[in-house]
Amino acid sequence: MIFRNPWFLTLIPVLLFLWLRTGKKRGKKQVSIGYSSLSHFKALPSSWRIRLLPLLPWLQFFALILIILALARPQVGLKESWERKEGIDLILVLDVSTSMLAEDFEVRGGRRNRLEIVKEVTDNFIQNRRHDRLGIVIFGEKPYILSPLTWDKNFTVTRLAQVQAGMVEDGTAIGSALATAINRLRQSEAESKVVILLTDGVNNAGHIHPLTAAEAAQALGITIYTIGAGSKGPVPYPTTDLWGRKVYRNVRIDLDEALLQKIAELTGGRYFSAIDTVSLRETFAQIDQMNKTVIEMRHYHEYKDLYPVLIICALTLLLLEEVFRRTVLRRLP
């Protein structure tokens, strides 16, 4: 049982004090008159009405107690159960440089750019992490916190939908992006802290080397999973011709897989190569099964208020007190 408004219970000691004080005054008002002429008669037995008369004030007292308890709003859990929850603090670090516009991913026979597929797969990943705190860091030449660590999945997904390639200065600052994510997790009290880094380029910006950031993550007990997005070799990249029409040219986008492998290995994570839509989905599915903290929590599915019953009982006592006072226990003036 719980009380939603427990501060009302402090009125009970106050009521007891006032009740005892008024009880003493009532006792002093009682006057006994002796009749010397009847002293030789034996004491007559008192009737049941006389014996019940002192109990009338107690009906009022218990009614007031019930009203105070009702104000405190007691509740009982109808269904008690134990639920096992798995949760971690996790930050997604997404590359949003213009290289993510390369359209080497396919969905249902149609060509899509890398960032569109990454956003779609990441959205599904976020929706499945029910008991995690998630955050998002995007980066190009500089890192930016798109979403802080939060349990609000709707907010995180909404912010993710706003991501566009080239929305920040162009470049690939992997080390600085990792440092930003690590700094957000540094004060986390979660048992498992994870960073998922997704990029399709080579570190060419920022003032922090990626391995330096990885060493800091290792010292803080943060695991980093790295994902290299995009196929190898020349890939179709959209551009416009002289007449403003969309055309494609094949470009080579370098990916430093060796560096991504070192970052992951140094922190106890893994490197994944996502060369197409299928492999990217499989990558996030594998990460989804890793590094979960099991938390056992007791909770109630539904609560029932008891104050209606208490109010009814209190009103019943007051009604009985009034009925008895005006009928069988009526006192003559």
C-alpha cells in the first residue's frame, strides 16, 4: 500500500492531542449529586443506554480518522510483477559530410544515398532500444551534439529525421567526434557505456587523433563499435550538369578501415563493414544484441484508490452517531 498525499497523515497526532484535551474537559464537567436520603438503597444497575452513551463521541473520532486517511489517498497495487529490463547509455556518432551523398546503396531496386539508408536503419535501431538512454553526435569538420542522452525516443528520432548531408562544415573529424561523445558519457553512472561510430571517410580534420580518443574511452570503460559505410571502389555520386539536371559521376571515397579496426579493438568493440543496405541492417542487428545490462525491477501494472471506501465508512459512522443521538440514546435537556 502507498499514500499519494502522505503529508495529511500528520493531522492524526494533532487530532489525538485535541481529542484527549477535550476529553479531560468533558470529564471535569460531569457532576455527581449524592442523595443522603437514598444512601440506604443498593446501587441500581445502569441501563444499556447509559453504558453506550459515552461511546457516541468515539464514532465522531473514528470518522475523522477515516477522513484524514482518505485525504492521504491510500492505494494498493492490483497486479505486482517483476520485470527484467536491459539498458545502457549509448551515443551514435554519425558522419554527415557530403561524401554520404554517394548513392551506392539500393532499396527495392532504387538507388539511395548512404545517409538516407543510415537514417532509416538508425531510426529502427533507436525504436528497438526501449530501455536505453540514447544520444546523437553528428560531425563533419567539427562535431555537434544533435541530441543529448535521453530516454525520450520520440525526441531522438525527430532530431535524426532533420539530419542532412552537408548540414555542417565539410570534412571528417573522427577524433573530435569521438572525444565529444566520450565527454558526454564520462559522468554516466550506467554499467555499460557504448559509442557507435559510423563514417565513410578518412580522418582529415579536428585536433584530436582518433586513437587518442579511443585510449580515453578505454580508460573510462567505454566500448566503441565502428562501422565503415559504403562500397569499395568508384561509387556513383550525384551532381548537376550545365542545364541543372541531376547526373552521376563515379568517384572514389577512401575509407580508413585499419584505423576503425584499431579504435574498436582498443576499446573492446568490433569493426563492421557495411557495403550495402543488407549488411548495414545486419550490423545494427548484431550491435543490438551486444552489451546489455540486465536490471530487475518490481512494478505495479495498476493501482486502486481506497479513499472512496474510507469516505463511505466515515459518513456511515457520522450517520450512526446522529441517529443514535436522536433516538435510543437521546438525552433529555
